[in-house]
Amino acid sequence: MLNPKKLSEQDIKKIAKNAIKPDSKISFYDLLLSEKIITPEQLKEIREKKNNQRYLSFSELVETNDDINMEKYIAAFCCSFDIPYIDLELLAPDTNALTEISFATVAKYDVFPLYLWSGELAVVFKDPSDNGAINAVNFETQNRVVVLCSPENQIHSAIEEHYQLAEFDKLIDQISRQYQLSGSGNISGQTNLEHVVNQPPVVKLANGIIYSGIREQASDINIRPTRSSVELHYRIDGKMLLVKSFNLELLNALVGRIKIMGGMDIAERRLPQDGHASVNFLNRDVDLRISIIPTIEGESIVIRILDQSKGILTIDQLGLEGQTLERFSSIIQHNNGIFLITGPTGSGKTSTLYSIIESRKHSSRHIISVEDPVEYHISGIEQIQINPKIGYSFSESLRHILRHDPDDVLIGEMRDTATAEIAVKAALTGHFVMSTLHTNDAPGAITRLTDMGLQPYKIASCIVGVLAQRLIRKICSHCKSEVTLDEKLVLSQGFEEDITYYEGKGCKKCHGTGFKGRLMVCEIMTLDDELRGLILNGATAQELRGPAERNGMRSLKQHSLELVTKGLTTLKEANSINIEM
Ligand SMILES: [Zn+2]
């Protein structure tokens, strides 16, 4: 007998989409090809990537290709393996099912428990080929798991709607009741706090916040006390997003839990502390760099998420094209000289440096990097973490490195004259040196080096290229739509009148911001005889810009406006980076 309110497995099978007729005689890959979901070229490319990127599954690699329709891909998978493919938006979940799987697991594996009926739990997976997720669910429930599948965006919406915030609320309520928190936030007794931070609701809440941040592709998680509450913010695509406000009483428990995760001193609450942790997320290790500072409202936490699988892009993935890509590629062919990457904090300089290293390490070069901090571990190169506290500075470590027979040297940042002098010495003695500087544009790097006291002839003879970069937000492809802009505004930017402009309207997928993901905007300066002459004569950055553009440098502004004409970003976003200049 079926309970009409709860769908049986058969019912779910009946409503499963049957866009593609299953045919068990053909393999999954053949089905993808015959249904034209993937072209033979795409299949070849993904298989090649799979050999290089062991962290990502076949499905995750398919997902990185914007030209493949993910929905059709998963539908084909379900047909091949006879898994019901459901439209989650049409179904109301069973609240009893929600309590079967913890929020930490739901957030970590992107799964959604839908129905619970006698001894069976129907769980929706975004990727039913993910054994890690299926095992994790099996581990938590006593019931037999019925595997269903839905598009990832529907699962995300369902988790957000029915689970995430409700689960945070439930845990918060549980913690408050269990420990009888008073209005003054009193889990302050030392023994009591040490006990509380190891209790399941507190552990689950802290883990849920972290997994949820990783899943949302946040770069940082910020838990910030205000006078009346605790605010949870995620930094996504460079912008802070308020996710939730908690009761202030929870602060001490959360801070304590995170201190334990980061190997910090739980009793120290008056001094800033730094810590590290590593969590396993979707079968890969994600490093967390934790900073806690005491503010007048209480301790404030920032967790930087260093997702190793996303850390190192290939040169192709940087998004350079045409003449810019040619310039970049020719600079990184050099065997000696200095290549500088410039831009403000958070402009993606480190990612670019790592891409260069990744491409050069294959040409049997001995590469040593000096960094502060080492953000990603790159196999095949020697990375050094400096430690100024014990006098091991950039310049000090570089002196030793040059005796260590390197071909290429990466200097995390050129902070002082001593470091710059050694970089020049290394470049002049046949090393390829890569480093970063905080300047707004490429010509500005030259004047910065002069200001640091480097002689102009050294600069003119060493620099093989300067790349200035920014990251610009990309219009969300899920809510992208055409807009008409004010004619005067359009003409003032020097655009043709007949360009189509786009904006994101804001949807669940982009948290209502209208943007998802970021693109690199850059200008690359190389030196010709005219520019070298100007440098020797002590020219200013403004004086260098004109000749640099005549020598083929496309400016940051030009590049950002090109992205507007291509419909990849908005005029407002492009102008926001140009204002900084
Ligand atoms: Zn959107």
C-alpha cells in the first residue's frame, strides 16, 4: 500500500525524466557521443585532462567545460545506469528525511535527502557516480539508500531553501538549550568551554560553515562579532556576502572550536592568533589558513580557503588570448631576466606566478621559490617559507638560494631594496626571476623600482616584461540578459551604438549578485629601445605609458572594455576597476 503523501521508488521512477531512452547495450561514453552531448574532441580533451588532474572526477571535468550541457550529461548518466532523474523543483521534501543526514554531509557532498519511508531513504545526488558521497550517506543512515539524481543547481537551491539555514538554526537552538547560554554569552568558564567545543552540535556547526563556504567557492569565511550578533560572511568573487546572523552567545563556542581545528591556544583570548587546518572535501584536501583577532566586540575570525585543486591554472586557463597571449608566452620563454606581475592585493598575481612555474617546470629547470606564505604546494619545485621573526627574510634566503644552483627563482614579493638588488644580480647572472610588486599599472613598476633605489641602467637591462592585472567579475550565465544603456554613457566610452549589452538579473546561483566567476584583465609591457632610453633618462610612469602602448601594450582599460563588448562583464564592473587607476 502506498501512502499518497510519500512517493515510492516506483513513483519516483515514473516521474523521472525520460528525455533519452535508456539502452543498456551501449556504453556511457558511446551514449554521450551518440546523443551529441559531448563531441569526440571534447571527450578526448577531458580524458587528457583527467590524466593530469587527479583531483577531479570525469564529471567534474565535464562541468568545467561551459560548452557541455551538464543537465543532459547527468541525464545520460542516469539512463545508462538506470537511476531516476528527477526535477527536484516539482517535489516537496519529507521533513523526516531531512533529519536523517547531517548538514555537514549534505553540504560536503551536495546531496539532498528527499523521502523517508519504511526502511528506505531516497537521496538525491548531483553525481550518482560519486561513490564517496554514496558511502558517506550510507554511513549516516540506518535505512537503505535509494539513489536519485537531479541537476546540481536544483540540489543547491533545495539545500539552501530547506536545509542550510534551517540546519544552522537548529544547531544554534540546540547549542543554546544544551548549554543554557545566558544573554551575556557566557560559555566563558575554561573547563566548560573546553567541554562545549567538543560537543557534536558545535562541531557540526563549525564544519557546516566551512564546508558550505568551500561549496560556494568562497575565498574567505569571516565570522565577525558586532554589538548585538555574530555575522557570517563569505567572500565570493572578491565581494563580501552576508550569509547569516547568529546569536552573540555562540561566538565563544565557535571561536573555541575553530581554535582547536587550527591548533591554537583556546585559553588565549586577548592576543591575535594564526593557525592552519586541513579538511577533506569531496575526496580532496582543502587547506585553511585561520586568523583570529580580538576586537572590542569579541574575537573575529577569518578563514582563508586554499583549495589545492583550484590553485594552479594552466597558461590556457588564465584567459589570455590573441596578441596578449603571444606576448606573455614569449616573455616566459626567456632564460634570464626579471618578469614582474603587479596589481593590488587579491588581483590574482599569485595564481599567474604559479601558472608560469607550472609551465616552466616541465622544461627540466631547477626552480626555487621564496614565499610568504607558501599558498599552494607545487610538486617538482623547491618552495621556501621565509620567517622574518628569526631573521630569515626574503633577501637573506635569496643570498643562500643563489648558491643552490637554481635556473628559475620565484620571489613572492619584492618588498625592499635588498631583495630587489639580489633579484637584479640573479637576473644578470643568468637566472629567470619572477616576482610581484604592488603597483596599479605596468609602467608604475619601473618607477617603483627606481624609488626603491635601483639604478635605471640595471632596470633597463634586466626587465623582460611587466604584467599588471586585475580580476573582473563575469556576468552570471544563469541570469544573463540584454539591457539597454543610456546612449550618452555608451558614446562617452567610445563604443559603437549597436553593441548588445548584458547584465545579470540576479538568481539563486549567483546569490542575487548577477555575477559568477571572475576573469583576468591585464596589460603587458615589454621594453624596446625607446622605452629603455626613457628609463635611463628617469621617465615617469605617465611618460612611459604612451610609448609602451605604441609598442603594443593594450591597456587595462582597453582590455576591460573589450570584455564588455564581448558580453562577458558589465560596463559598471569594467569602470570600477578603472577607477582604481
Ligand atoms: Zn545569476
